[in-house]
Amino acid sequence: MSKTKILAVDDDANICELLRLYLTKEGFEVLIAHNGVKAIELFAAHSPSVVILDIMLPGTDGWQVCRNIRNMSKVPIIMLTAKGETYDKVMGLELGADDYIVKPFEMKELIARIRAVLRRYNSADEEIKAVVEYENIKIDIVNHELTVKGKAVEIPPKELELLYFLSSNPNKAFSRDKLLNEVWGFEFYGDTRTVDVHVKRIREKIEGASDKWELKTVWGIGYKFEVK
């Protein structure tokens, strides 16, 4: 049985060797990149199952690497960085990161987070109902397709996942914190405006499609996909 591949991206050679040592001991195959260009090359060549990605990289930074990977795949990305400001966390979420851990970190915590994102990712692949449909809208999460009034609409991964989650739970209101936990996959404390931004962009794509359903703001709580 082949080992699960992890791509670790950090310009600090000591951190990379530490990651290689511990993750290999845990049974993973570890690929190392010290810059963004090499990270993208390794990802395309080896299709790792998880990416551990530093933000502050020489040349092509972690934000751009995350964008490029998300254009190719939905595999879990854990942002690993010395930056802990709310802005950086929100930016990571916006770009499609699945988790976020701040240096210095405990290796046991990182390993636990790796296993958690793998469980969620594998479980989603096995158990997910591929398509949610209502009048004039079709959301295909497996093939990453949104169809509105019979026409394909381009939509980033996290917007589609948020729309899919809400439409899979019709008429149920969710707080912003709950949506961050369910869609982005981990407890996030801080600025929840990223949910509002995603909802605004989703509404622009589905506006006027039908009067049978609505992506509705529930004041004092959050959002729900209301089916009338």
C-alpha cells in the first residue's frame, strides 16, 4: 500500500527537515520545497494528499502557491506561518486553505490537524451527495459545477462549497462561526467577514434565478438557504 504524500513548503531548511523527520516517522511520504516555484512543480508532478504551506516564501509567495494549487485541485492545504494576524487568517480562508497553524507550533498538533483534514477530505469524497438541485439551479460539488438557468457559471471552490452546504440544509439558519467550521473545516476565532464576502459573491452569481428559493440573511444569526 502506497504511503500518503505530504508536500511541505517552507524556506527554512531546519523546519523542513523537522517536518520530514516527524512526518516520515508517522508513516507519510514527505516532499520538500523551499520556494513557491518548486512547490508548484512538485505538486503538479506528484499529486500529494496534503500541502503544508508557509506564507513568507522567496519569489512566489504562499498566497500565490495556494491560488495555483486551488486551480488544480481541492486537496487539503494547511497554512503554516509566523504571521498570526486576523488578516492573514481571513486571506488564507478566502484563497481556499483548509486549516491554519501559527509558528512556533507543536508537532503533535500539526500531525493531528493533518489527520483531521485527511479524514474530512476522504469522508467527503466517499459520502457526499454529488448534486443538489432546485428550480433553475444545479450544484455539483464533485465535478465543481454550478448551473444557473441552464448555463454554467464560474465559481471559486469555497463559494461553491458554501452554497452547497447551505442548499443541502434548506431552511436551516447557520451562524457565521458555524459556517466557517463546517465549510472551511476548523474552528476559526476572529473576523467572520469572510463569510459575508462569500455570500455577497454567491448572490451576484445566482440573483434572479428563481422566486422558489433564496440565499437569505437571518438577522442576528447568519444565513440560510430558504426554500419557499
